[in-house]
Amino acid sequence: MPFKSLLSSLVERVPGAQGAIIADWEGEAVDHVGIMDDYDLKVIGAHKGVVLYNMREVVDRLGDDDLREIVITTKQTQTLIMPVTKDYYLVLTLDRSDMLGRALMEARRCVQALHREIA
């Protein structure tokens, strides 16, 4: 199953989802799907890669290397950042709502499927 299909399915299954992107370790978009502007989604994906990189460094210094997910909540949005492999990660952006549990569950499924495609 191609990346775009997996990302489309994720965005469709999460109420309030604005976009999903898989990017490489340099923040370059591999593929993305969303109802938001493509450029904005790519910028969000690249920026969240910087956040992931910094969090990985902190987690490593604490003696753990198993960072699985980061949730960023603002007044209007929620953003999930999840490593797929050491070199790739998924970002899901959604409206702020009570659907975070659903978003996490669906994003975890997507990460597993993406991991199978990449590995």
C-alpha cells in the first residue's frame, strides 16, 4: 500500500484531521495528504522534525532511546509526532477536540503500516 493511501486513510478516520505527512530525518516530505495548504503542511512537517530531533536528544541523555510519540496541544490544534523508523516520522495535525484518543489509536496503526512498508 503506497504512503499516500495510508495517510489518506488516517486523515479520513480521524475527525478534525487537517493533514498527515511522512518526512525523512532531514524534514523533507516523503508524502503528505491534507485539507490544509500543501506548503503549510510541509512546513509543519519539517518543523516537527526539529522538535522530534531535540526530544530524542533529551530522551537519550536520560538513558532511554524509545521515544514513541509526542503530542503538542495549542489553543486551536493538536499535533502528533511519531517516529516510524530512525530515519522517518509521521506528523498528524488536527483541530483541538476531544478526539485525541482516537487520533492516537489511528496514528499508531498508521505508523505500524508505514513501518512495514519502509522496512
